[in-house]
Amino acid sequence: MTTRPQERKAVGVDPDIKARNLKRLRRNEGQVRGLQKMVSEDRYCADVLTQISAVHEALRAVGRELMRNHLKHCAASAIRSSEHEAGVMYDELVDLMYTHSR
Amino acid sequence: MTTRPQERKAVGVDPDIKARNLKRLRRNEGQVRGLQKMVSEDRYCADVLTQISAVHEALRAVGRELMRNHLKHCAASAIRSSEHEAGVMYDELVDLMYTHSR
Amino acid sequence: MTTRPQERKAVGVDPDIKARNLKRLRRNEGQVRGLQKMVSEDRYCADVLTQISAVHEALRAVGRELMRNHLKHCAASAIRSSEHEAGVMYDELVDLMYTHSR
Amino acid sequence: MTTRPQERKAVGVDPDIKARNLKRLRRNEGQVRGLQKMVSEDRYCADVLTQISAVHEALRAVGRELMRNHLKHCAASAIRSSEHEAGVMYDELVDLMYTHSR
């Protein structure tokens, strides 16, 4: 597969973290299929809502690992390279934290 | 399939809402598979994190529909039946809102 | 003081809850003043951020009590009165939960 | 005033950001007093809840500025100094993002 230009790559992903995240995301997929089953069986809404919040929690755990990896590799490398690149990175990080990561 | 005792049922689920929620959850499953692909291809962490927040947003849309349905049917019926049942329902709703639904 | 037309009133506020909420909000005001002191003394950002999250938590505790009161009085009364008023209330509640209460 | 040992200091706070944050926090204090007034006047719960979410939003704006400053100064300096200090900083940042900053 050719890398499309918009497909930016991560640098220095720890293979353990990658494996752990993939495992988590596969469990996550199962949780979402579980939600479909609950909805198609007309399960009690409050129970489905509780299960939805478990999926949010699991996604946040993946996000947390990715964020730590991002700080350790991409962010650290930008911060160490130049004031300009560091500044762009701070803005990106703050956006991720306050806009996206919830 | 026999209903296990812990499987509480929803009452009065609108078939349109049910269909819409199932459609959304299937798209959601696709998004989670997309995340697995991004992680296995070492895509840039910030892009994966942005995609994770799209999944959170999509799940919240499902939660919102379920919550509205829950209010309209289960909650309204409890609130109309007795002070005791209404009180139990208020506690459940407040818990769902502040503990689970984020 | 004359009530301006846009000032909608709560019905049936429990005096204990009201007193507890006022007490909490006064403590909250103190917390915000504490934040000002921390910022003017150039306290470590992470410590200020941790304190900010304590203020969020305290505000959520007030919100939770208000929401329970809202469900018990205004919402219950709308739900018991007519299908139309109930429907307007469900929309308002879902908006409060998913848009405002975070 | 003597600095107590637990009072860690921020380094390199931009005076403009500091002034802006103090201004925001004073407005914030006014908002919390406005909430007290609303509660003591028995204002409609949904209106108070909407106002509470405005306070959350305003606090997040302060947090955002502090976080950017934290990244630019304390975090960047730790990341540039040693692998060990950088590692401690990544953990602190991820904690702030996922545990505290909401």
C-alpha cells in the first residue's frame, strides 16, 4: 500500500504499547457489538447507557497510552528541535487535550 | 432465548429510534476497526487521538437518543406511578448523568 | 425586586438543598479566590490545574443537587401534566445532560 | 511571605498570560456570586445549570492557557533536561489531561 500524503506517521512506537492498544481496540470492537445486541434485544436503556460509558472508559485508556507515546516521541522531538516547531506542538497538544480528548 | 433475570427490558422503544441506533452502532464498529488499522499502520498519534474523539462523539449521539427514549418511557412511567418509584428513578437518572454519561 | 419576565422560577425547592447549595457555592467562591492567589504567586501550573479540577468537581456537586431537584419538581410536574409539556421537558433534559452539564 | 516547601513555583510565566488569567478568574468569581444569587432567588434549575456550565467553560479557558504555559516552560525544560525527568513529566502530563482536566 502506498502511503497517501495525508497519512502522517508516528515515530518510535513502542511495540508493547502498540500490541496492548490493538488488544484493547479489539476488545472495544466486541463491546460495540455487545451494544448492538443490547439495543436489538430492547435491553433496559439505563443498562445500555452504563455499557456505553464502559466503552468511553476503554477508549480513554487507549487514548491515554497514545498520548503518552505521542509526548515521548513526536512531542519531545518537536520540543527539542526548534522554538518554532515546539510552539506548533504546544498548540496541537492543547487542542488535543481540551477539544478532542473527551 | 430465555431472558436471564438480570436482563431488564426497555419499554416502548420507538422502532425508528431503534433502527437509527443500530445503524449508528454498526458505523461505530467500523470506526473502531478503523482505529485498529490506524494503530497497526503506526499512524500519527494526534490523528488517532482525533479519530478516537470522533468515536466518543458518535457514542454520545447514541447515548442521547437512548436517554431521551428512557425519559419518555421508563422514567415517565416511574414518575407517574408513585412517589417511591419516582424517587428511585431520580437517583438513577442523576447517577447516569453525572457518573456514567461521559 | 420586580421579577423580570425572563427570570423563570424553580418550583418546590427543598430549603435544605437550597442551604446546602448556597454553602457549597460560597466555598466555591473561596476556591476561585484561592486560584487567583495561586496564579498571582506564580504557583506551579500543574498544581493550579489540579486545583481547577477541584473547582469543576465542586460545581458538579452543586449541579447534581440542582438536577435532582429539577427532576423531582419541574420535570415531574411537566411529565405528569400533558404529552406536549412532557415532550418539551425531555428535550430540555437531554440538552442539559449532553450539552451543558460538563 | 515565606514560601512553604510544598509550594512549587512556575517558571517563565508570560506576564500577559498571567494578567489575562487573573482577569478571567476575577470574572469567574463574579459568575460564582451570580450563581449564589440565582440559587437564593429560586431561579429555574435549568437556567442555573446552564449558568454552571458557563462557569465550567470559563474555567477550562483558564486551564487551557495554564496548560500551554506549562508545556512551553516547565514541560519543555524537563523534556530537554534528561530522559528520567522527561519520563516523570510525561506521566504528570497524561495524569493532568485524563484525570484532572475535566
